[in-house]
Amino acid sequence: MSYPDQPEPAGALSTITDERVETSTGDGDHDRFAHYVVRNKLTEAMVEGTPLQALCGKVWVPSRDPKKYPVCPECKEIYDGIPPGEGDDSDA
């Protein structure tokens, strides 16, 4: 048994899980597109400033009008591959 004040015994193994969410604020290619996300999470993210993950994998805090940008080609390709009726929760 180990206690918080004492070091782990020699040979003890532990796992460290990195659960950081990295947001993008740079001028990368993903920042030049409107992305598809789960619709019911978009408003909450814009109001509360919480990060979202787009279909293409980009994680960011939405703050701009997506209508001013072209749709992300990766998001569009993934969205177009979703069978009808299963993609009703995604929106740009």
C-alpha cells in the first residue's frame, strides 16, 4: 500500500492519462473552413466557450459565423458518407 506523501516502491507501475483538450487559435487550414459538428452541442459551445470536435477531428471553441466560410472538405466527405437519417445531428 502506498500513501500520497511517500514515493512509489521501486518497480511499481502507474499510468498517467493525458486528458488535455488542445484548442486551435492559429491560422491553419482548418481555421479557414466551417466544420460539421453535432448540432445540439453547437449553441452550448458558443455560449459557454467549450470546445467542440468536428467530424474531421478538429477541436476548437466556435466563435465565428460559419456562413462566412466554405465547408471543410474533410467534414463534407465524412458527412456525405453517413447513411440518410443517421446524420441529422450534424450541422456546419
